[in-house]
Amino acid sequence: MPNPEPHRLGAVEMAARIESGALTAEAVVQSCLERIRAREPVVRAWTHIAGDEALAAARAASRGSLMKGIPFGIKDIFDTADMPTGYGSPIYTGCRPSFTASAATLPRAAGGVLLGKTVTTEFANRHPGPTANPHNPRFSPGGSSSGSAAAVADFMVPLAIGTQTGGSVIRPAAYCGVVGFKPSFNMFAPAGMHPNTETLDTIGIMARSVADIALFRAAMMAIPYDKPEMPERAPRLALCRTPHWDKAEPEGKAVLEDAAKRLAAAGAEVVEGELPNACGNVSEIQNRHSFFEAPRNHAPERERHEALLSPALRHGRIAGGLKLTLDEFRAAWREADRMRAATSDWAGGFDAILTLPAPGQAPRTLASTGDAIFNGLWTLLHMPCLTLPAGQGPDGLPVGIQLVGKRHGDQRLLDIALWVESRLGARA
């Protein structure tokens, strides 16, 4: 078989070839830039490409570092002193912050090369940017980490960073057919990220394999790299349809149930699992958090540039948040704490929870980023989540599954995901 073009390699394979001298970081970055030049007019995943700077960084990268000059992209919700930062809003066109976010700094310190900024929805909310799904540009890539998911799916870059307040890492990753990982709450340093909802905002990452996610996670956390290990025994999985099963599309239901059957046939113990009774209104509590914080976090923009905020943001979360009282927010906070305690005990009975990452395939429109109904509950519960491609929808677009782990059981979740990935294979 001929060698694949460098941009089509996964991050772990890139690192191995760079370490052996079979490939250079400069060649990898050059290949990614050529792919971007060819595909960006269709996909529109980037707000800024730092091509010359990335090539210079690749030439200077150490083969002894963790990432060895592997390129990555970062959602344009993070401050970068050396690149424009627009947060998906016309308010900040041409803005250059004075400092660079930890999420951009730490992978660079580990030897990664920041290729550029990827498209975000407006302030990581619902108003979409220009990005299209690389599998079919008439379809949504999801959001709010639209550009990150599309760039990884289209082989423009092997790794990318996003954020999730409701479902903004897992859902676009599922729609674009890549692996998305949202860690336990606050495990990736948030310094330099424009806040959306501080009690929920979680930085996440995207790649094309579980192994690549594990490598990038180590760089993001500045911790030793522990490769995911195949479990000694087949896992015990809870098939959780959640209270929102009626919101799932036929293809979402079919892919999830097919995955459960295939994993059971491969040796997994798959049991029906329902969320604890304490979580009956988990999505409502998640909404209260994000609504209440919206007018507070967007106070600077409301004060000086309210007319430049989208109607979706002004009349949606901001207006809804202004109607909530502090007592209602405090009550929601206390209830969320009770839900987390109840779910921790429940999740401890399984190796992972098997559920949907989205209702089905991506919406056939660029005007919507899709429904986060299957994401927001796990974000509120601060649990780690990972999505894998597992099938296709009626239009040939990817449909995924989601694995959820016990809070702070992130490494264990990656081990289980490696087992599931090896049994399911790629279906996107």
C-alpha cells in the first residue's frame, strides 16, 4: 500500500514517524496547509491560518517533545496574542488580546504547532458561523465548536480544541464523524477562554482516534502521557436512552441499538440503565445555569455593542437569564449538586454509559447547529464523555454513539473507549 499523505495520518502515527526520522514536522504542517488551501473554500473551518508561523515553529520543534511538532487548531473563543481573536462576533473583529490562553499555550509547550483559529458560533452559543459539514456542505457541522470538528474530519489538522457548555464538543464531533472528548469538569485549564457559563464551560478536544485523544489530553493537562490500555475484561455498559428518547431520530436510535448488539456480541455486558430519579429535570437545571449566567457574562458587550449581538443571543439566553432570580439560580445549583451525587453512585455500577451524542445525523441546513438535548445533562453532571462514529444516517452522513464515564474517571473512560473503538471499527 502506498504511504498516505502526511495530513491523513493520525497524531500518534505522525509522532512515531517524526521520531523515527521518516517524516518531518515541517512536512506534516506543509501537507496540512495544502489540504486547507484545497478544501477551505468549501468547508470554511478557519477564521485565521498562521501558515508561515506554523512552518517556522515546525522547523524548530523538538523530536524529543511529546507532540514533536504535530499541528493543532483551536476554537476562536480562546485568546491568542499572536493571532486575531474574534469570539465569533463582529464586535471583536481584528481584536488582538495581550495574552494567550492556557489551552493554546500548553500544547505548544509540549511541542505542538498551532496552525490557526477555527470557527466558533457567536460566543460559543447558538448563532452559527459559516462552517459546512465536510461530508456534505449542505449540512450543518454542529456547534458551537463547528470549525474544530470540520477541520479534523476533513484532514486539515489531526487535532483541535473546542468547548462545551451544553453539547458543543460531542455533538459536532458526532455530526462530522470524528472522536470528541469532553473531560470531567475543569480538568483542562480555562484561563484565557471567553466565558459562556462558568459553572458548565468545559474545554474539550477532537481527533480521529481514541489514541490521539489520549496523546492530546496529556499535552493539554501537562501530565505524563499514559497510553490507553485495553481492559483485561470486556466492559459492563449501561445502555441509557435518557428521558429524551422521544427526541431521537430513527437513525440515531438504530445506530445506538445496533452498537449495543455488536458490543454484546463481542463480549460486553450491556444492561439497560436509567438515570436516577433525582435527575428527572436535569435538562431544565442545565438551562437555568446557562440562562442565568448569560446576561452577566455578556455585560460588556451588552453595555457597548448590544446592537451587534445576534437576535438569537439577545432574545434567547440573555432575555431568559434576565427573568431568572438569584434564588432560582441558587436552587438550581443545589439541585445540580444533588444530581451529581446521585449519578456518581449510579455510574459506579458500570464501566461506562452507552448513549446518544445527538438525535441523529446532522441537520440539512447551515442555519442550525442541531439539538443538544443528549449532551447538556452530562455537561451539567460534570461527567467525562467521548463520542465515536458508529454508523450512517439516511443521507450518508455520520451518526455516532457516546460513552460517558464516572466523574474523574477520565483515564478509565479512554480505556473503555479503546475497547469499544476496536470492536465497532469506523462506520462513518
